[in-house]
Amino acid sequence: MGESRQELLAWLNNLLQLNVTKVEQCGTGAALCQIYDSIFQDLPMSRVKFNVNTEYAYLQNFKILQNTFTKHGIDRPVPVEALVKCKMQDNLEFLQWTKRYWDQYYPGGDYDALVRRKASGTPAATAPAPTSARTSGAGAARRGTTPTTTARGARPGGAPPASAAAIKENTQLKDTIVGLERERDFYFSKLRDIELLLQQAIETDPEIEKDEEGLVKHIQTILYSTEEGFEIPAETEDGVQDDQETF
């Protein structure tokens, strides 16, 4: 019999320095990605998004996880469609299996979860700082490196700090990007809901899709139409889109 929900959450939060309160939260795919990163330490954590709340973003996290399974020859299907629904039972079963895999293949030593996901946009809701600091320092020592603390204003070679105007402009650009990404995810989720409703209607009555002048055809035309000059972003060899994407 696998671990209980409480045992799994305690293990997960201790390993990743997070504050996950429900197994269902694993349905975003982010925590699962980092569990496997603690084993292989080669996941592109900068692409894993923790602070998202749309199924579209969850799918991008699971895409990274599936690529990892393929890369390392893990012969286990990832039930993405079930997991992204954030239902307790589906996520509990997959997390239990993941914990058994981790017990078997974790290389040992300390894993600095905070540093590994530093560029992923993780929210600040992490476990207490003293624990993470001890984990980080011990892990660095075991890997033969020295944990250091550098002042924020320091620049290699004595380079001058960025001007106040440049810092302000950079902050404004970041805020704009965050707002645009949130708006994009919001409208994409609406379109996805419409698409799912259409699919359900067609499955119930396949004849409605054959009516070229019907409402279903008109909605599909709007959903799948493109504009001149629009191109679907190309994927790289590992199946992940370019860095311009937020996922």
C-alpha cells in the first residue's frame, strides 16, 4: 500500500521547499517536474511554471515531464488528461508511483530546490528559510563547491550598476509581460472551453458537423482561422518551444 496523502505532502514539501496543501495541486505538473529534476537534475526548470492556473499552462509543464520520461527511458505513461483535471484520486495514484520511483533512483545527497527553480517564476510561498539554507549549504559542500553570499550591487570586474532609469524601464516591461501573459491565458482558456463544448456536441450528434451552414461550422471556422503573416511557433528538437514563450 502506498503512502497516505499526508505522508506524501510532507515528503514533497520537504524535498522541494514548497507549501503544497493538497495532492490535487500536483495537477499543475510543476511539482512533479521538480521531483524528477531532483533525480536527474537536467530538467529545464526555467520553463516550468508554478504560478499558473490554466489547463493550457499545466499541459506545457506536463510536456516537459513527458520529454523527461522519454529521455531517461521511464516506461510509464503519464495520464496527462486525467492529472490536469486536478482530481484527488488520479493525482494521488501518480504521486504514489512517483514516490516509489524516487525512492529507487534518487542519487542521494542534498537537493537545492530553491536554486533550481529560481528562474521559473515560483511564488514566494516556500518552506521556512533556515531549512532551505541548511539544505543549500550542505548540498554545495557535498558537491565540492562553496556556498557564498554576494551583495546584490556587486558586479564582476567592477562594472557600474544599471542606471535607475534602466531598472525602472526593465521593471515596467516585466509587469507588462506578466499582464499580457495573464490576459493570453485567460482568453485561451475561454476558447478551449468553447472547443471542448463543440467536441462534446459533435460526439453526441455527429451529423451537426456535416452542415456547412450550421452554427458548429461557423464557430469552428472562427476558432481555427489564421491571419496573413501568422505562423504557429516552431518547436525545438526536444519538443519545447523557443525561449520567447512563457512556458
